[in-house]
Amino acid sequence: MPQLDTSTWFMTISSMIFTLFIIFQLKVSKLNYPLKPASKFLINRNHTNPWESKWTKIYSPLLLPQQL
């Protein structure tokens, strides 16, 4: 029964990884990136909600009277 020749595996895998790296670099180099991205300024908006002007009580479930 002949044995599997693995002497060329290193070269095959190395060339495959190198080729994939080159292809990826070529794809990335073709992308167009904006030179100066426009900054988006956030506008501070003051929303007046009815619950902001008055105090509201937060009830804890453990402080409520037990219902039997």
C-alpha cells in the first residue's frame, strides 16, 4: 500500500495563503474611501416632558402592602 506523499503540502498551502492575501489586498485597494468624512454635529434638543417638571415617586414592590 503506497504512502501519502506530504512533501508538497507545505508549498501548496503556503502558495494558497499568499495568493489569497494578494487577492484580498487587490480588492481592498480598489475601494474608494472618503478623503475627509463630514462630521455630524449633534443638536441638543430640549424636550419638555410632563414628568420632568414634577416629582414622581418610584414604588418598590417590596414596600407595597401585601395583597392577600
